Amino acid sequence: MKSHLLAAAGLALFSLYAMTPARAEDGEPYIHDPSTVMQCGGKYYVYGTGGGGLISDDGWTWHSGAVRPGGGLAPDVIKLGDRYFVAYASKGGGMNGGHAGAINTMWTKTLDPTSPDFGFKDNTVVATTDGIEDADAIDPSFLLAEGRLWLTYGTYFGYIRIVELNPKTAKRIPGNQPVNIAIDMEASAMMYRDGWYYLLGTHGTCCDSANSTYNIRVGRSRKVTGPFLDNMGLDMIRGGGKLFAAASGRHVGVGHFGLMDLGQGVQKFSCHYEADLDRSGRSVLDIRPMMWKDGWPVAGDNFEEGTYEIQSERGGYALELAVDFVRMANPARGPGFMRAPTGPVTPIAAQDLAQVLPNWPTGNIDVRLNDYMIRPNQKWTISPVANVGGYPGSPYFKITIAGTDRALAATAEGEVITVPTFTAAPEQLWRIEQLIDGTYRIMPKAVPNSSEPVALTSIGGRTPTLAKFDPKNDKSKWNFRRP
Amino acid sequence: MSVFRRILMLGAGILALSAFQGLSAQPGFPAPPPAPVDTHRSIAPYFARATAHPKAPDADGFLQRWVLLEPIVKPNRSNNVLTDSYVRAAFSTEYFPGQFTVVPHDGDKVTVAGQELAWHALDTSTFNAKIFRFAYGLNKPTYGVIFWAVTVVNSPREIKDIRLAIGSNSASMWWLNDKEVVDVFGDRHMIVDDAVSHRLTLNKGRNVIRGAVINGPGLSDFCVRFIDEKGAPIKDITMNLE
């Protein structure tokens, strides 16, 4: 009871820490209508409208350099066996003045344009529209599910359609006829999960920079050919679609969903923003976390810098510097618990860093988990670190005790400590990713003398360590709460 | 227990008790029964004398054989003083010779502040060692005390990358083969695997675990086991106190 009262008083006084909106990808992530992001040879590739695309070493910093012949619109990529297949619209979508569209597929052994194995082959038309019918064969997207390969395509000119392709060659199954599954959207994409087929598509206005109303919506069906109903039961072929992602922060016009399944409970999605207001309103790539709630995908946000409590999902305890607990002065309570309090109500200042810092050791200090008491040794400032690389969607972060340079670090023994000064050493850099259940995975960039990927783990109720990440166990999961 | 502790901690116990007594005087509230007098104190059924036979951990890996020293008096009206530095200072104080090295036997005695205290080699009937009941059953102080506990673990093999996992009421520190490996500070409840050591190696053969638990008011107990990287208990070990 006492703790709650003190906490409430402390929280009321505690000023909020400045938060910086998450930045879309680093480098020159300029692209429109991005494909699914693909990994090949340790690098990341994404292709866009007009030919070419982007390459990244880590999924965070992007540069031009990917090569895709054929030009046209809105490609997609999928790996089938040992080959990478690309689909793109070679015509339609207003190109050549009409809606006579065509989807082509082709393949290459590698996406690395510098490799002798690079080179697209077997360019084949797999779907067309005649320019008169209510469909325009552009914006293709692959789905491989249950051993079968599907391709959706279409735009606002009529229907979104689905056709079946050969899962080995990405050519059309002979005799297969297109099925209309949605209407008045574009940039369709599909996912398959737990017996449900999810159809995502972009509603709103494209290609108008900061005034684009592009937003991503979703419906689901037990059958790949629909009907795809939204959360209100409205069929997407009648315009339905549950909102998945819309404008936020400094980013306007979200479109062209692409799934990135990193495994171990980490799913992300790629998209473009029609306008990044911090980058001259250019169209940029972003990669964001994706969660699931009640059978529906939910767009998450990349981790934002700020000051947080780091809470273990296992026991709900907070990560803290292992230093003496310093009591706050107990306020006068009047006659005690058993009677109503008397006297004026006044706020009580939270414990300040300056009150406790002089008594902290100056060298390395252990960390542990404990009851969260809004104390200075439990508040962590998490900030992106420039020029040290990143991972899909985010840069690496440093995790320091708020108001100090004391940084969380991995040790060669696979444990976690704090060091008095942040040096940007790899063991002091942290990868923070939201999991599909909304909790977070926290991983050091490196552990000295080890190449094993490990994650911050609550090995005991109150003991943190580094261990192999287990997506099915709460000991591997964390929450970030405003302090 | 925690409510009682807080009342003590705040020095409001008299007020609270008066209030309850006041309630009992009201119509409809029966007078509380008189506190029972325990004239047959015993450490049973919580403890039994350790036998000469090696004892394995229980099904969950908890160590149930300990040599316990009768409590050292360390008065504390509340547990809010049990900070890291206070507990470290309390446990680094030498109360008796060989405190950090001895492997005691049943019946051995030490003298602390002029008071003779005996070691008792015991097997616990529960996964945790109910040291409040140990003190109570022996008519020793139960509040404001320090308990020392020692056990010897024999391992048929060297076991690397395991951890000593403990829980205690209240604060405690634990050493394996004379090296401090895990601790808990503050006003603690006993929770299984509350605190866990860094990765350590259990020697093939003999290993000595030494622990100290400090408590102000309230029940005292502890539980100890080894766990592997996945949190599973280590069970192919025995204790024989030699």
C-alpha cells in the first residue's frame, strides 16, 4: 500500500522524457512500390518501380545498387528452391496510356549483381488484362502456402485477382483461371497463418507525396480464393478491409506491404511511405515490427528512444543496477492506517539521481531484477547509436542508466553487467525487436569471444543473463514501460 | 506476514492492535481467543536427524540435507535495513572461528557473543528448509536472527555451466567452494529460483555450499538447488555432510 502511494506521487511529479519519432531506414532508402525484402548471401535486397532497387548489409542502411531488368511497376520477389523469382508488371497501370496490364516472372540464381551467377532468365508472362475488363494486371505479389504458389495482382481499375503458379517455375498452372478476390485497392499481398489466408492491400491515394492517403488494410479467409472478410465481416470484394497501417509520426501514405518472417517469433513488414517529411517528402522504405492480436496482424512501430523501465515478462520485475536500495523519507501520515489521513495533500519528489549516485561504485556494477520502485537505478535511457550498423528496421541502441554514461554490456562469460562509460564496443550495442506478441527481444550485437546469438534472459525470478532466445518462453521476453 | 511486518516497520503496531481490540468490543464481534501456548515445541515434522546414508535431492532437485547453526541474534525490528551493504557487512562479520571454512558435524558447538550455539545435521521434510521452525522448535530466538547453513554435495562428474538457484526469507548470501556465487537482499519472500548464480562448475566429487540467511520479524526459510542452462534441476548428485 505504501509503495503504491509513493509510486503514484512520484509518477505525478516525474517529467516525461523527450521521445524522438523513429526514423525510417538509414542511408538512401528511396524507393516506390517496394517488393518483399529478400536476403541473399548475407545482404538484403528490395526492388521497386522503374527498375533497380536497394541493397543493405544489415537491413538498416540502404543504398541503390540492386539490379532488375524489365522496368515496369511494383515488383515482388520470392525464393523457390535455390532460385530467386521476380514478378513485375511490364505494362498496364496507366503505362502506355491504359490498363492493358501484364505480369512477367523471371528468375536468377543470386540477387548480387556482382556475382557471376547473377542474371535473370526465363522471362514469362503469367497474367494479363485486356484494358477493357475490370482489372489491371499490375502490382503482383507471391504467396507460397501449403506447397502451392499463388500470385495476386490488380489496382483500383477493377478487381484484385489471384492466379495459381507452378511452385517450381513460377509459371502459370495450365488452365488456371483468375479469381476476383477484392476490389478498389492495389499493392495486394498475402500471408498464410494458422489456417487463415490474409489478403492485404493498399487503399487511398497513391503518388501524391505528403497528400497521399495510402493506407494498408487486411481481410482474411479460410480459402485462398476468398471471400476475404474484414473485422466487421465486410467482404474485400465489396470494399472491406481492416486498417493495418496508416500515417504516423513524420511518415505519410503507407503502402505496399511485404512480409519479413525472421523466425523465432519475430515478424516484420516492409512498406513504403509516400512521403517522409524528414526527407523532403520523398518516398522511402521502412521495415517495422508486426504483431498478432485475436487472429489479426497489427503493425508495430520500431523502437523509439527514450527512458524506460525494462520489465521482465517472466516475473514482472525491473532490470536494475545492483546497488543499495535507498529509502525515501516516509511522509507524515497523520494518525496512521486505521483512520482517515489529515492535513494538507502535497506532492512528494521522486528520488533523484543526484541523491544516490555518489554512493554507487565507480567500476563495473552488476545488474539484477527487482520490484520496480521508480528509482534512479531502474531507469534506462535507450538511444540509437550512429554509424555502428543495425538490423532490419532499426539501428543498434545503447542502454544507459538515465542521466549517466553507465552502459549495459555483455560479458565474455555470457552475463550482463554495466560498465561505467559507454564506448560503442559491440558488446554495448543492443538489438531491440518487438515480437509478434508485443513483447520485446533484447540482444547484444556481440558477446566477446563468442559468435552465438544470445538474448537478455531472466534465468531466475530476479537474475538476468544472456542465453539462447526461446520465443515460447517468457524468460526471453521484455517490456518497456514509461518510468 | 507482510502486513504484520509493515505494521512493525512503521511503529504503528500498537495503534493497529488497539483498533482491532476496539472492534472486538463491539456488538457482533466475538472476543479473540487467547493465544495458544506451545508446550511441546519440536523441529518435527519439518526436520529429521540426518542419516549416514547419502541423500539425493528431491524430485525437483532441491537440497534437503543441511547442517544448521542455531540462530545468531541480530536484532532488527524490520527488514527495511537489509540493503546490499548492510547484509554484506552482517555476513562478513566473523561471529565464530571457521565461519567461512568449517564443515560442521551434528552436535558441534560454537560460541557467539558468549552464547553457545550448536550445529544440527538435518534432513528437511519439505523442499525448503523452514529455519523459523528450526529455531522455534529448539526454543531459540526466531526474529532478528542470522542462520548459517552448510551442506556437502557430491557429484559423480564435473558439471559445467550450471547455476545455483536460491530463494530465501529474508536476505541471504551463498558460497560454493568458498566463492560467493549468489545473493538476495532486501525484504524477501522465499520464491523458488528467486536468484540464480552466474554459470559455474560443480566439481567431480566434493563441493561445499555455505549459506547465511538474515531476517528481522517473520518466518524464515530457504530453498536451494542447481539448475542447468534450460532451468531444469540437477538431480544426479548426493549430500552426505562429510
